[in-house]
Amino acid sequence: MTQSGTATARTGAQSLHAVLRVVGWTGLGLIAVAVALSDFLASAPADATGIGPLLAAPSAAFHFGTDILGRDMLSETLHGLSATVRSALPATLVTLVAGALFGFVAARLPRALASPLRGFIGILAAVPALLLAVLVIGLTSRGLAGVAAGLAAAPFAFVRAFGRAREQERATHSEYARATGISAATLLRRDLVYEFTDTILPAAARALAAVSIVLSTVSFLGFGAVPPHRDLGLMIAASKLYFLHAWWTAAFPALALTVLILFARLAAGLGEGERA
Amino acid sequence: MLRFVSREAGRLALGLLGAALLAAAISALAMPHAGDGVFAFLVAWGRTLNDFVHLDFGHSSISGETAMAELAAHLPLTLGLVAEGFAVALIVGIPVGLLFGAGPARRAAAPLIQIVSAAPIFCAGLALAFVSANLLHWPVPVDNGVKTGLALWPHSVTGFETLLLPVLTVGLAGAAAAQLALRRAGSELAGEPWRVQLRRMGLSNWEIEGVYGMPRIFAGLLSSLGEVILALFSAAAVAEWVFNYAGAADLFVKSVALHDWAIAAPVLLSFAGLTLIADFIGRCAAHPMADPGTPP
């Protein structure tokens, strides 16, 4: 391929990424509207049983069907999505602060402090995030599942931010800054401002994707949402006994969860298969 | 090379030590009076560490069995699942990573891979179970609520069908990690100037890719071995729950739920230790293949 051909292909890929990011943020915006208006959009209140016949398949009356207790699956999916997003937002904040921000700052600490810290977080990153979240919930309470999911997703964000900060420390602008007598604290402050101005939104979307996976999985395992406040993970777990014969009881909550994670991944600009 | 391996071995030793300290801190919670304050906890932690040094990981407060016995009963199942999932990950992940790593094939497959990547593992496991039960009429142990063992070397068609679903669930998660590592290495190499130079020297694309490109791409996969193993363990934790198998991850979840910390700690230590060891092996194996100073 010629140089101009390579440049054209690169420009095309960048435009596609930009479009996908817009699609991701638009999707997240629509989900935010659905979550904010879930009580109005849903035809039945959360956990209202006996709304229709038991395990009715999707129809004109019940677009997503009903579950084993006669709950309207469309309403339940909306309420479940709302519960998942409401838990995921504080978890995202925890991941951003304890992972991305702390990792960036830790990389600029004196080496005697930064290296052991990086080593310790590396050990936490060697444990599956799901098991880490389960452990934190076990040590605290199910009410803190959001914080636990945020903390469980934080080691990976920490390691990534630590690496970026180290790269920036070796960059030309840092060498010039040090040579002109700018203090390490001032350089860190400036790098932090630029880093977060440039990456806060993709980092937040990435953290949202990561914590949504962890949160829904811990709920699926029975460590997250407490009934009757059901999130999507708990709804899917509840359908495990009969979804082989009533697919809609698991399919729609799973679809809603996948769409949420997909939009977050697109908004973050993640590549295909890239870990959130 | 020796210096690199020594440095990595040092990192591994520190990592394992840290993991042991963390596991001992969790296990110390099972000691009487460990929750009576910071000093009491530190004393319990010290005692637990001493026990760990003597390979005594304590007793389950639920079953009364030693932690080693519980681990010996459950860990092989998880390791078997991970090993068989690893084989699937390589069989699926390597061709996908190489075929869809660049060009029109990547653009065509990108939307599908993006959607599949967005599905949590438990959703993927349930979807596999649904397809197997309803289309292939295979036995699917998801809805009986009974924890069972798993024949890792099945002797019948039914045993094979029962085994295939969790192995596929774990393997596909590993395949995603493997293809990502390959694609990452491939895209890093794509802009290397030596490709153009070698072409000018008269080498064909096959020679350039086969002799110079592939070893470096596979070095990328090897150096991400820790990530692949972590993805496999994460998936095994979910697959055991979805398909009702009594493996180590299932044991961990139950132990945490019942606050049986003497059991939860060694399971966590095993997972972290195995991931760190895989990372070490992968880095050491990749080093001679990726080192620009070494002829491929």
C-alpha cells in the first residue's frame, strides 16, 4: 500500500471511530432518559406481580411477555435497567478515583513508594475482578455492591493510568519542564489537567462498561441487588430456573444489559474484544 | 536473557509473597478475636502467616475439613476447565486474531466482535445453554440447582455434551483475550520500517510474515499469557455457577457468602498465584522471540 493509501485508510478509521463514539454517547443518553423516566415509561410499578398470566410469551398485550409471577417483563426490564445504571454510576466514580486518578498520581510518587504500590495493585489485578468484588461485598455488605464493583474494576484502571503517567514522565515535554526548573508537583498538576480534560469522558465510559459487567455478575451470583429491588443481573438469575422454556424471561434483561455495555464500550472508543 | 529471567523471577517472587500476605490477611479473619481491633487483627495475621509458612491453611468453619482438603477436592475441576478452555481459546483465538487482525476481514467482523465483547460471560453461557438445550437437545445442567462434579475426560457422548458447554463458555472468553493480544501485536508490527526494507531486499510477503512477522506476533500472545489466563479464570468462576459445577470458584463464592474465610483465602491465593506464574512464563518465553537484538 502506498503512503497516501495508508494515510487515507487511517483517516477513514479515525472517522469511523469518531462516528462510533457519537453513536455510543447518543445511546448512553437515550438510556439515561429511559432510566430517568422509567417510572413513567413502565406500565407497571417495580415488582408488581399478577399483572398478566404466568409465563405468557411476548404478545401485543405484553410486548416482552411475563415471568413466573405474572410480572410485565417490559416494565421489569426498565426498572432493572434503572437499578443497574443507578448502582453503576457511583461505582464508575469509585473506579475513576481509585483507579485512573490514583494510578496517575501514584506513578509520580517517589520510586520507593510507587513501586511497592504498583506491585500491590498488580497482585489485585491478578485476581478476577468478579471474585474481588464478591470478596469486598462479603467483607462489608450487599448494600455496598456498587462500591465493591468500583473497587474491583479499579486495579486494572490503576495499572493502565500508572503506565500512561510513566510514559508522560519520559516524554519530551516533561524533560523540558524539568530542565527549566518546573517542580514535580506543578508538572503533575499540569499533566493531570491535560490527562483528564482529554480522557475523562472515554475513561468514564470505559469504567461504566467495566462496573456494569461486574455489578450485574455479582447480582447474578446473589451478592448484589437485594429483592424486591431487582437489577438486570438479579432478574437474569431469577429466570435461570425456567428460561430454557420461557426464553423471554432472560433474553430481554440480557439484551438491555448488553446494549448498555455496548454503548459504553463504543463511547469509550474501545476496539473489538478490548477489555473494558 | 538470564538478567531478564532473573528480574522477572524476582517480580514473580514478590508477587507471590504479596498474594500470600493478602490471603493470610483474609484467612486471619477466621481466627477468634481477630475482629477485636487493629492490634488483635495484626496478631491473628502474624499467626496465620506462620501457619501458611508451615502449609497449614486452617479449617473450614462450615464443613470442618482442612482448607487443603477442600482445595484438593475442588481446584482440579477448575484447573481442568481452564486447561480445556485454554485449548479452545487457542484453537478459536489464533485464527480469529490472525484472519481478522487487519484489512477488509477485520472491518467485516468488527461489528459482530464488538457486540459479542459487550455480552457478559454469564449471558453468553446462558445463551449457549439455551441453544444446546432447544436446538441440539443436549443435557444442560443449569436448572436443577444441584451442584455436581464434572468428568473432565468424558467416556460417553452425554458426558462430552455436558462438558462442552462450560468448556466453550470458558474457551470463548479466553479466545477473546487471545485474539486481542494477537491483533495488538499485529497492529504494533504493521508500521515497522523493516517490512519495507525486507521487501526491497527481494523477500516475498510470505517470507517476511513467516520468518520475521509471526514470531513477533506470537511473542505478543505469549507476553499476554497472564491476561489470557485471568480471562479464563474469570470465565470459569461464572461457568461453574451457571452450569452448577462444584469447582474452586464456586467454593470461593459459597465460602465468602458463609464468611468461611479460611477457605476463601487459599482459593484466592491459588488464582492469583497461577495468574502471576502464567504471566512470568509468558514473558520469559516471549522475550527471545520479541527481542529485536535476537535473530528470529
